[in-house]
Amino acid sequence: MNRIFFLIPVIFLLLSHGRNTSGPWKLSSPDGKISVVVECDSTLRYSVLYNGRTLIRPSAIGLDLDKITVGKNSIVIKTEERTIRETLTPDIPQKRSIISHQANEITLHFRGGYSLVFRAYDEGIAWRFIVNAKDTLRVLNEKATFSLAENDSVWFSHMTDWPREDRFNTSFECVYRLYGVHDITSDSLGPAPVLIVKSDGLKIGITESDVTDYPGMFISSTIGSPGTLRAVFPRYPAQTEIEGDLYQVRSVESRHPWIAKTKGPRSFPWRVLIIAPDDGILLSNDLVWSLAPPSKLKETSWIRPGKAMDNWIIDGILYGVDFVSGNNTESYKYYIDFAAKYGIEYIMVEPEWNAMRNILTPIPAVNMKELFAYARLKNVGLWLWTEALALSRNREAVLDSFQRWGAAGLMVDFFNRNDQLTVNELEEIAASAAKHKLMLMFHGVFPSSGFERTWPNVLTREAVLGSEYNKWSNWCTPDHNLMIAFIRGLSGPFDYEPLVLPNATRESFRVIGSHPMSMGTRCADIAKYIVYASPFQVISGSPVELDKDVACIRMISRIPTTWDETIVPFARVNEYVLIARRKGETWYVGGINNGPARTFSLPLSFLEKGDYTAYIYQDGINAHRHAGDYRILIRTVTQRDTLIIPFAPDGGYVAEIRKN
């Protein structure tokens, strides 16, 4: 449960009835560095400043309902201001076990029963609309624009890369590329989050929170106004069609002229700008999570984050065994034995273990009763892959059976949409799974928006171009693997599934299907389990290969998936990141380097007093030629010491620092 402890006896409410109802209204962050100015005359506009310098020029916002357009000739009749000072305790900590939630807030109440709320944080700003009437509403559109300077640039994922007539039918697996803001046209379309780069290096992440009973957000450019980005939302489905053979999805063939049909009174999603004069803020902030609704689960002790072995990326190929490997009972038992040997909590039972359309009918080669009995004997949990469309036909019966079988959780795959119907479907699945005490991971789905706070049994989701792409492409470059931490991570945890072996340099990387490799050093792969904050992590490498590198798999098995504290000593978008995370009294340092070799000096002043033992995994002297090369160092350290961190080209670094 999300427990809230107030740091001040009362959250102050400063009500102004009839005072300054003509604006403009200015709201500042608690530290005074970020300011939002809101204006309302014929249009409703906001602008954002940092230390008095304009970041976002006056930009129009509004909510176009079937009965009224909020933001067009709207009249403010009252304003309220609020100071928020509270501490939040997550059920499942992602970056920290205690979150300081501090913001200043202003609410503008409009004639007609509509409101607009703005919040200013030290790490950014957010706004949302509220409808107070109890009517059934059709939302024709929502206007959210972001007016930028001519020399700004943006990290953006063009959905024009995907050859579909309706680009809203997508798996949300994207490559981010840097564009000048004027290169984003009205034909451009990419899912949030996106990352704006100002001329002085300051970054602004555009994302959202609390997307409930509403479609998710894409980003494009405003027609006739180059340099002004705008939010775009998939319209409500009118007609759908089942696509695919082995794996099926329900794609949208035609759409209604509105984006949502909903009921008031209600709040609409938060539009969030994460403002980062230091790139580390992009990785350390908790804004999206903090803005999401509190947990709907009263009891969460059954939710157990951890790691899982996965066989899909290597197509279940094993060797040196006395059985034919593949999607069968013997192979899954091998994975269970491996997980038990190294203390890995779970294994994934991946696609095609069943008759696909009939989820509860295993194929003859997979004896589920025997498999679950063996897993219980070895104290390893099983997660079951399911297809979203097949699950929708008989959800309660399937989840009830999974619970009786003893499943720990399930991966639900192939939604490939983020319209209102699909957003609601995810919430329905989360609620049903929680009733059956089943954990969840979503694949083929849109990015999170704080969903894991509301439904803590949903540990992670995909919405990322992950390591599976090593099977058929060269897209998982060190550039990409670093950028997803800065951009995709803004919206919440993601399931990348690292540790595809062997490791390769950019020059030696090849696409070879069922025998994939990954770009970057072995230490960079291990470091992903620290850099990527996700309560559920998947190990995609071959257990046969990992058994040959015991030091690697033992380190990975010790790295936690939930954290008590996070700091980011060094971070620069598209160049490098070094993160330190604490679990109990043990610290884990993880770093990823993109590009040439470089060295950092990390003061250990964040340690408590006393002696610690540091177990260090760093790139080997030949890692620039053989990416699997690394060395292990063990040394005693204190808070007065400094670690010298050498990165090979496209390299990594890992340190486990245990208190003696």
C-alpha cells in the first residue's frame, strides 16, 4: 500500500475568490528555479522558464469536448493554490523506497464546471484538465503544444519507419534519433516520451502520467507552425480486424471522430515536462510515478519482484545435453535447474507452449503438471506467456487455472495499440490478475505512465526495442542501449532482456538468427541490470554459455531489482551514464559507455562510515577487440576512497560494494 506521511501538519490551501481571475498566473517550483506562466484570453497558454530564461514559449493547450472547448474564450472564475510536502512509500520500489513529493500547485476554475491544474516541481512541471459535471462526455481532441526555439533539437522516434497505413497500430519498439526541431513535420509521428535538447544542453522530457480511460499520447509537429510540437491521440476505434497467423492482434481499420468516450466528474491525464539542467535528473526523478493514482491493492506481500531465465531469444537451443532441446518439458527442466543453481527466482515459459488460440491446452511436448511440480521442488517460479487476444476471450477462466496451477505471473503480449479501449483492457487485466494473486508483465504495448504505482502487481512492460532485435537486425547499438535509459525510462520501467551472448564489437557484430550476439562489452551487459530500473528483469542468454562464465551469472543473480536509494554521479545523453543504487547496506554501481574509451573518478562519499568490500567487474585490456574480455578486482574501500572507472569503447562497469 502507498503510505503517505505528511511532513507538515496541513497542506496549505490559499484560496482566491475573485482575485486575479484575469491572469497571467505564475507558479514556481519549491526551489524557485522553474516557473510556469499561464495566460487565458481567447486562448489558453502556458510558458516555462528556468532561472528566468524561457524554455517553452507561450504554447496553446485545451480540451475539446462535444459541448464546449476548454481553453477557447474560457473565463476563469476562481483560483486555488496549494503547497504539497509529503513522503510516499512505494509498494514495489523502483528507484527508491522513500519518495519526497514536493510541489507547488495552482488550479484555475472556469465558468461551466471545468478546471485546469498546474504543478511545479524542482524536476519539472505538469498539468491536467478536470471536468466536474456528471455527464457522459465525448472528447473530440486534446490540445497540448510545446513551442520551442529555432535552434532546439529533439530525440524522436519516427513511426514513419513503420510501413502501416494506420501508424497508431504499432508495437512501440522504437529507435530514437536526433533531429532539429524544424525537421519534425506535421507528418511525423512518434510515441511519447521524447527528449528536447536546448542550445545550452538543458534537456526537457515530454511524457504523461495517469493515463486512465483515455488514449495514450504521440508527438508530432503543429501544422503551419514549424518548431511547435503537439500531442496527437489515436481516435476511438470504430472497426477492428484480426491480423496475423501464429501471433494475432486486433488492429484498427477505421476510427470514430473522437478520441475518448468517458464519464464525469473526472480528471484527465497529466502532461509532464521533466526539466533537466543535469542529465542525471532524467534518470533519477520520480515525477511520473508520483503523479499516478495510489495503489488499488490493499495487500501486496504476494508480489515478489526478481529475475527470470528466458529461452525465446535463442529459440530454446541447448547443446551438450542428452535430449532434443526446444519447446519441451526436458528443456524447461534444464532452465529450472539452472535458475535453482544460481538463485534466479523464475523462468519464462515462452510462446507456443500451448495451442495458442486455446491457452489452457499445452502442446504434447510440454507436460505442465510435471513442470510445475518440478519447479516447486526446486523453489523456482514459472511465468507463462499469453497472447492478449486469446486471453480476452476467456480471461477469468484462464487466470483461475493459472492460479490453480501455481503460476507466479504471466506475460501478456501483442496489444499493439494505445487507444482508449486498449488502455482500459490493460487495467481490466491488472485487476483480474491481482484478484488471482498473479504478477504481470506486458509486451507489445505502449509505455507506462505510472501504471505500476496504481497496479503494483504489474512489474514491468516492454514498449522498447529490446535485445530480441539482435536476432534479425543491427539496431541494438551501444547508442540505442544508452538512449533508452534516458528517454524510454522517463515513463517507467521497461523490459529490455539483456545478456545475449556472445558480446561483440560494432565491427564484429553479425546477424545470425537463432544464435544472436549483442554489441558492447560483457561488463556493459551486466551493468544494464543496474542502469535499467525495473522490478522484473529477464536474462536472455543461453544457460549453456552462462555456465561457462560463472562469475558473470553469479554477479547478475546478486543484483537486486528493487532499490532503496538511487544517485547518478555522471550522466550525459548519448555518451555515458554511471548510476549508484543502494539495497539495504549494499551499493551497486553500474555504468554504460557509448563511443570512445574514457575514465571517471568516483568518490565514495555516499557510503556510510566503516569498511566495505568492493567486487569490481571492469572491461578487460582487450575488450576493444574481444568484447567478452573483463577482469575482476576485489578491494577494501571506505567513504574516503575514490574508484577509478575505466570504460573500454562501448564498455561498461559494475561494482558491488558490501559493508563488512
